[in-house]
Amino acid sequence: MYYHYVPSQMRQSLPMRQTNSTITITGTGSVLVVPSIAHVRLAVVTRNASLEEAQQQNNESMTNVIRVIVNEGIPRESIQTTSFSARPIYDYVDGKQIFETFEVRNEITITLEDLDRLGEIIDLAINQGANEVVSVTFSVDDPENFYEEALTLALRNAESKAEVMAQELGVSLNPIPTKITEVDSDGNGVKLFAASTPVEPGTQRIEASVKVDYQLQG
């Protein structure tokens, strides 16, 4: 049996073995923006014992609604039919199904770029026969630009967290990530607001999240 002898002075000069490990950090970033587009969803709902009359009344009211909106300078391509339905309504008496009336429902969505006129347009539509404001939602032009800004902030947030952790562990951090994974996010996020006038758009938050792998050395 053979033994390999290392003198003490040589043992002291041998370099320490370095260990490398990887940490995964989640970074988040957000940007507050002022919406520039409103999407107004309105409905005309009519009821009548005659399906034909219910449809006729509904058609007349919706025609009036669309006409007044177009007359106010809103392009027809900014007005889209969202849904249309016609169904019987029943009542139940002593467990028996009894026909009550027919209901016709027609919904449209108006895309409005002049937010200052939002309340005015809703009021005009209601005056012409729209009897339900389904929802008012807001969005922004080119949301991808704001999302990219939020993504940059998310990367900075991840790097800041990694530096703190490395310092606490007493190791050094390689600032160049070994892997970056974008967490599913929606850069076109939309916030719902109460459907009443006046309607204030407020601000909208666009968020981004990433998972970043860093290498630690120590």
C-alpha cells in the first residue's frame, strides 16, 4: 500500500475548492398608465307576449341608439354587435311551468377614444332606448410598450433581490443570468369600472413578472 505525502507548507498553499450554486429569483415590475380607450357595452332588452313585436320593438330601439351615436361622430366600425338572443320567459306556479313573455336582447360594444365624451355617449344611448349598461372597460394604445417597461423593472427587481441574498450568504453573485423565464402576463390588462355616469377611467396597472437564475460563487 502506498501513501502520498503532502508537506505541511504545501498543504497550506493549496487553493480552497470553490463551490458554485444557482438561485432562482422572481422579479416583478409594474407601470401605472392613464387609459386612452373606453369600451362601452350596452344592451337593449325588450319583452312582449308576441315574439315578433318584441323583436320589432328591440330593432327600433337599437336602430335609434346606433343612429344617435353615429350622428355624434362615432364611426360605425367602432360599434359592434356583441350578442343577440331571443327566448321565452316562464314563471312557475305550483310547480307548473307557465309561459310569461318573450325576451329579446341585443348587445353592442362601442369603442370610444375621446374619454371626455364617455358619460355623454352613455346618456344619449339610454335616452334612445338602451336600458342596460353591461360594462365599461378601459385600455391603452400600444400596451406592449408599457409592458416592456414593466418587464425591464421586473429584471432590475430580480437582480436587486439576488444581490441582497448573495450578500447575506457571504458569496459573490454573477450578475449575468444563466436563465430568464417570462412568467405569463397580460400586457393588455383591463380593469372594470362601475357602469354609471359620470365614469372616471382612473389609472391602469400593467404588470410583468420574470424568473431569473443566477450563479453564486463562494
